[in-house]
Amino acid sequence: MTVKRMAQALALSAAGTTLLALSAIGTARAAACEIEIGMVMELTGPAGQYGQAGAKSVEMAFRDLNEAGGVLGCDLVADTRDSQSQGTVAVDQANQLVNVKKVPVVIGGIISSVSLPILTSVTAPAGVVQVSPASSSPTLTAMGREGKTGGFFFRTITSDALQGTAAAKYAMDQGLTKLAIINVNNDFGVNMVKEFSAAYEALGGTITSTTPYNERQASYQSEVTAALEGDPEALYLVSYPVDGATIARAWISQGGPQKFLLNDGMNSTDFIEAVGAKYLAGAYGTSSGTTETASTKYFYDNYGAMSGGIDPSAPAADRSYDAGAIVGLAIAKAGEAKAAAIRDAIPAIVDPAGEPIYAGPEEFKKALELIESGRPIKYEGVIGPVEFDRYGDISGPFRLWKIEDGAVTTVGQMTAEEVAAIKAEIAR
């Protein structure tokens, strides 16, 4: 054999060896175990800010669980779909996840007008678990009571039935005793106003008008004009950052008093910047609160780097991490990625008698070892310790905040027990 032919032979041999090696790597990757979880989030549209933060939080929880060794020997992966903040789009995306991809769990949506149609049209009929990080409509509880969810629905936020009462008490405490209401005309907005109005008027407040609005309008001048009738001293604005900013600017430009009561979704830097901080010095709001744990510190220390700079205090960010963590740990507890088994395992992840577990890879590794050995765990999340009732609801405190120097500042907290006492007093 000539030198040239020997060189060619050696080259072919080396190429063959390389191809075999690449083939082996490819086979190993193809055989890697993954558990796919569906996620429908409002990545665009009026609630886009919430969905983007929430999606990153779930991804962070899955990353931490995978770094802890994975669930049932597999990596958790999210198939994330954009609802565009629209129920019809959300149903289409959820249908693909549930009926085509066959996911056992759907995390989402963020807003109630997305979560409700997913639940009624897709997950409940299919017997698939749905966990919403931030949908607070009381209708979701009512569906559970009526047996329409099959026990497959859970949420990591308190119901507006409680937040409306907290907001009413906070408004009165801040001297906002005569106000107009402008609210988004969907299940969330209508129910929030219903609960708030009953409590507010029982506490002695006066509502001069209630004006619902439809989303995504270029102008809300007519709604503001209607709301200004009756000479209100403040505006209760139940909205989302984009539309809310448009309404607030119209309110200010038409001479409305610069005093506002805001819902949890208006806790947003985008809203503040769009309206102008100087106009919001008299703005107050309520949000589902947190009871700080080691998970809270871990999340606040690490979320910014993972999310690409999204603030950890962004609405829905903290409770979305908990939604992802609870789903992952529940799959481990169930011993299989089957919807019914996961549904039954979710309450056991927050077992009051279990060993406390916090966020992050090291804690999740400990949790997975305890689950494997058959011992109970109590996940104490970023939003604090929670328990689920029979309808998938949690109870917890409410954060009281105001806007100061262009930033949202926490000024207090109202416990679930305090809210319950107010409701009981009003009911007498």
C-alpha cells in the first residue's frame, strides 16, 4: 500500500470511529428520560408582564428540581404556550397540550379569564391537573363546590372573595371613603368589584359609580367621564398594567382626583412608568401576601439572574415558582406522571405533619430522598407555608402597599384571620 493510500485508509477509519461515537451519544440523548408539563401563560397581551415573570419562575423551579437529581429519574421540561391573554387562544393551546401532547398537568393561566375557559373546556373534562399561580376569581371555588373540577384544579393565590374585603378595609383606613370604580369587564373584575362593594359599603364607604370596560381599547375617555359623575374623591381601578395606565392617564387628564385604590395586578413598574410617578403619590393597593421563609430569601437572591433581570417582586413571580415546585414534588410523591395520581399527591406535598422543605436544589434533593423513603414533607414555599382545601384553594395574608417615589412599598399586612373576622362582622 502506498503512503497516500495508507493515509486515506487511516482517515476513513478515524471518520468511522467518530460517526460511531456520535451515534452512541445521539442514542444516549434520545434515551434520556423527560417528563413534559404543559404551561399556558400570558406571554403577550394586557397580562403579558405577569405571564413572562411566571413562566421564568416555573422554569426556575424545574431547573432546581432537575439539579437535585430529577423526578422519578427524569428531567422536568415545560412545553410553554402563549395564551395572548385571551381565553379562546388559551383553550386552543391547552387542547394541543392535553389532547395531542398528552401532558398530565397544565400550569396556568395567570389571569382568571384565561384559567376558567381552560378548566371548563379542557382540563376538567379530560381529567388533567391544572395549577394556576395567580387566578383569583371566586368562580373557581364555586366550580369546585359544584363538583365541576373533579378535584383537578389548584391555585397558589387566595380568592378575591377575601381580597375584596381586605381592599375595602384598607381603603377606609386610608381615608378613601367616597370613590368611583372602573373595572375590567371579565370574571375577575366583576367578582372583585362584587366582593369589594359589599364590604366597602358595609364598612361605611360610598360608591358613586361602577363602570366596567372592555379590554384593549385605544381610549377610555367615555368610561372615565361616566366615572367622574357624582364627584368621587378617589378611583378604585381594577385592571391590568397596559389598560390600567391608559385609564389612569385619562382620569388625570380629565381632572380626576389623584387618589387611587389598585388591585394586585397593578403592582407594576410598567404601570407606574406609563402613568408617571408624580401622579401616583396617593395610590394604594392590596395583593396576596407572603409569609417569609427560607424559600423567599432563596428566590429573591437567585431569580433575577435566572430570569434575565425580571424583578422577583413582579406579580405572579413568587407563586409561580411554588406552583412549579409543588407540581414537580407531587409527581415524585405520586410515583408516576399520571394526572389522577398527581392530583391526589398535591395536598401531601404541604403536609402539616411533614418535615419542612424549602426552595432550591439542595432542599429539593432532601425532599426527593424523604419522599423515596416514604416520609412526609411540608413544602414551605416562596409565598410561605400553604395548605389546600378540598376545592384547591389556599388561605393566607394580604400585602398592603402604596406607591412612593415611583416604587411599590409595603406598608403592612392583613392576616387571613383578620379578613375572616371582618367578613363575620359584616355578615351580622
